[in-house]
Amino acid sequence: MTDQAVDTSIPAGPARTAGAEQPSDVDTVQFFGRERELRSLQEDIERAGLDTLAGRKAPRARVLLIAGRPGSGRSALAAELARGLAEPGDYPDGVFRVALTDSGGERVPAERTARRLLDQLSVAAPPGAGEDELSELVREAFAARRAVILLDDAVDAGQVDPLLPDNPDCLVVATATGPLTGIPDVRPCTIGGLDAASAVSLLARTIGRVRITVDPRAAETLTEECGGQPAALILVAGWLASRPGASVADVTKQLSEQPEGSEQPSGTRPLARAFRLVHDSLPPAAASLLRMLALAPAGLADAHTASALAGCSVPEAATTLDDFVRLGLLRTTADPEQYELPGCLAPLVRAMLEEVERPAEIQLALARMLERTVRRLQACRAVTDPEDSPARRRLAGLPRSLRFADPESAAAWLRVREPALVASARLAVRDGGLDTLARRLVAALVRALAVHRGTEDAAPVLYGLHGLVLDVAERRDLPREKAAALLNLADLDARTGRTREALARYRAALDAGRAANDLYATGRAMESAGGAYAELGDFSRASDWYGRALAQRLGQGERADEARLYGRLGAVHTYAGRYGEALRNWRASAAGHRRLGDLPAQARALSEAARVQEYAGRPQESLHTCREAVDLARRAGDVRLQAALELRLADTLDRLGDPAAARLHRATADRLLGEDGAACEIRSTSLES
């Protein structure tokens, strides 16, 4: 939950490079006051740490803490400090900024924070990796860098400590409400309100100097009423700017008449009173939209989100959002069509929502927003389909504002909106009352990511989405969905080397599939469990699980699956040295592919059978079987496969003591592929997922 950024500019120079995340307050170009605090922070950087004084080299990055209440401008001060450090090249690898509290006021899990840093560093993180693994990747990534890491709105030291690089050339700047007890040698800088001159300058930037000059004493009184808090001053200045006929004395009087809010801490009351003043002055429709923005995922909203929340048209919502920016209620982001609710205002907006709106209206607004998101995601995926496809025909029936002109614009929208879309999915699942919508939203997001980014690139995001599906399935007791989510998660675990974790999930998926009487899920789970055991080198259990899967496929008459599973059994028996069993299964696999008319697959199965015969000390039989495979590949017209089999045949002839025949077969392979070609190696496909 970051402060309202009122006095920062975009970090320039190196901060714009090296993948550094840019602050969202891109339209703010001035910084007011805080000269003393900036000097103090700069001196802390230059001052020797406790380790240096003790004669030891500092083992970790130095940590500077800027402590202050939300709305005090602590985030803005941190950004200004980082910009000043990056511009002269003191930290040439840039500034990397992440928020440690989300828009709802909840702490961001360490895994998610680490992933955001790794994304900015363009470092791939395995899907499903835990906090320790990701923290280690962060430390490794910063080990050879000289950079500033800005950790905004930390709740406690437990959020900061895992992200500290073991590199004294890096600097960590953290913002928080209070101290970070537990981090050694942290340098705190506590800030309150702006000094009177800076506060008045902040007002004048928005309303002009004339109204300040007319009544300078009233301006000073106003800054005192606002407690010198930049966020409160911005709201009041926006209110004045929208009313050219109002004087500074007018707004000061109205602000002083606002309820004190005795239930709130005294330090937060100026901002709460300024917010209520602006909220109460809005037209009813605009005030309702503002309250509904408390539901915006990750505090991010565009015209479509606002339109769905308020139940108004998209153009009307866009106009209102722009008005909110001028009033200081929202700020723009790097995407000109997306807006952000400042973190210091988020709890005030949510409190106002719960005070004014009925729960049924809130639930309806949330449902409208999620439904709009589902339709946008469906359009995002459908635009990649052929023109005459059913999906494109359905897309043509959507309102023009929901459609995308081409796949490129859809991909760009998905890339920019991904944080908000993932936050929408989490919000829908957390709500608990909209599980059907949540399942549709997650499914639509998974499909869109798979189409535009590919499953490999999007795997870390997909892992979290499958976890959300699992949460809903367990809450609603939906065994079929539970089995599907477990299979998807297990596949990602297996792909990243967490084979034992994958095996546990495959077995859980088997139980869920049986509960749902889902033959596909049970067969898939048994086959995948066999693959996991094979990866672990437990070939006896692998053959047992493959055998169970095969028995089910035989009962269902699924011939293609039968042929594949015979091959998997042949492979594990080969690895275990059970050549008789292996040969029988490979021949059964070849027979199954023959019945299906799949000549290349039949040739590969026979090639594996020839390999087993050679291992078993039966070279003549191996030679005969390999020739069968070559003939099948020739009939199939698969040149690369035929060339590879010719080379296999040549190797067998060499071992049988017939080098002349071996040379002929190698020459045939060269002729098939050309002098510069290379034949592909024949490998068993039985253990592929």
C-alpha cells in the first residue's frame, strides 16, 4: 500500500534501464521540501557501518529506512533519493522498486515480491519455487550488480530480510510505518509533515500563486489543518482547482468543520478529513464510482473496470477517472489507459464503501467487474483464431469496446494488464461467493496466457492460477476440477525437477479422479505417476503404475494410448534390465501402431525392440528387426527417420564384424540427408510426459 506519490519524478538515467520498474506517478515532475531528510539519508550512505568500524567488510547491502505514516510522502522521498543516487551513476545497474503491501492493506507474500524483482531483472524463476529458493535467486542476481532496491511499505523486517543482497555494493531503501526491528545496522529516517514553505509551494503548484498571495495567512492555516501531509494537501488543492471561485479561506473553513474521526489515530485524521471533504463534494454518480474503486484488483482500474463497477458507460467512466486524477484521488500509470488508487487512500475508500453501500450492491458490482474481465479475456484469446472459426464469430457479436483489432493489440493489453488480471483472479477466489465466476475467469486467463505467451514462458503465472482452481475445487468439493488442477500443478512440478512433489500430486489427482469417476483423469494420473517413478529410478514401481494405466486403457479400447503405454513399459523394463519383458512390450507397441496405421511410430517401436535384442546378446535378431524398421520408415516416406535407422543398422553391422555393409548403410544415410545433413538419433519416447 504505497503512499500517494505527490512529489516525485520518474527516475532518470540508469534507473530507466536495466529492467528497473518505473514508479507509476509518471505525470509528477516536482519534488517539494525534505532537504534536511535527503541530506541525512545521503550522509547515512557515506557513513561507515558497524562492520566497517569493527574492521570487517560489510557482508550485506546497507539498509536505509524511511519511516512515516501513509500519506506523509515517504514513498516519494524514497523515489527522489533513488533518483538522485542513480543519476550521477553511483548505482549504474539502476533502481528496482517493489511494493510489500497490496492495495487492500495486506502484506504481499515473500514469494510474490521475489518474483517481481526477478521479473525486473529478466531472471527466470521456476514455477512453484518456494520463498527460500526465490530469495536465493534474488541474492544471486544482485551479487554482481551495483543497484538500489526500493522496498515500499514494509510491514515488518520479515518481509525485507529475505530480499537483502549479500553485496555491500547494493543499497536497500525501505519505507515503513515503524521500525524494522531485527535488521542490523538499519539507518532510520522518520518523517512527519512538510515544512510550511514547502507545503504552500505544493498547494501553489495546483491552484496557482494568485490565490495564495491574496491570503497567505489562510494558506498557512490550511497547511496546518492538513498536518503538512502531502496527500491531504493534494486532495485539498484538487478541490480548490475544480472551484475557481472558492478561496483558500473557504476550503480551510470547510475542512475544519469535517468530523474529527476520533476512532482514527490522530496522525491519520488530516488525510481522512481531506478525503471526506472531496468525496462529499462529488456528484452522487461519481462518488459511487469512487467508492466502488475499492474493489479494483491491485488498486488498478481502467475505463472498462470502472464502467463495470459503477454500471455506467465506458466513455462516462473514462471521463470520471480523468476527473479523479485532477482531484488527486487517482494517479496515472505508465499505461495511459490505466489508473491507480493511491495506497494511502485505499483504506479510506474501502471504509466509505462499507459505510454507504449495501453488501448486495457491492457483490453485484464485483460480479459485473469479473464478468467484464472474463469477456475481455475471451476476446483477447479469440482474436488469435482463424477468421471463420466459431470463436471469431462469437467475438464479432461482442460490443466494439470489448474487442481487439488484431492479435498484437490483444497481446499488448494482456502484457500490461497481467498484474491486475491475476489480482482479479485472486480476488474472485478469496471472495468465496462467486466461485463459478472465479472458475470462468481463471480458465479464460489461462487460455489467453497460453495463446499469447506460451505455456513455458507463462508457467510461473499458470502455477499460481492452477493453485487458485485447486482452492475453489476443494472449497466446493468438486473432485473433477480438483483432479485437473492437481495434474496441471504436478506437471509443472515435474518439469522443474520437483519430482517427489509431482508424484504426491499425481497420486492425489488419482484419488480425486476416482471420486469423480473421471477415467481420463485416473488414467492420466497413473501414467504420470509411472513417469515420476521412472524419473526417480524406481523402475519396478514405474512398471507397476504403467501397467495399471494400460489395464484401464485396454478396458476402454483406446488403441493409441495402449500402444504408447506398451512403449513406456518397454522402456522401464529395458532400464531395469528385464529384456524379455521389454521386448514383449516393444513388440506389442509396434503391433498397436500397425493397427492404427502409424508407420513412423511402428518403425520407432521396432527400432527400440532391436536395441533390446542387442542388449540381450541376440545381434542377428536385432539386425533383422532393425531392417524391418528401415523398411517401414521408407514406406512412410520419413527421410530423417530412415536415415537414423540406417545409422543404427550400420552400428549393429560394425559390432557383427561386417564393416563393408556398415559403410553402405552410412552412405545411404548421407545420401538421404545430404553431405551436410545430420540424422536424428532414435530415442525411446516412452518416458516423455
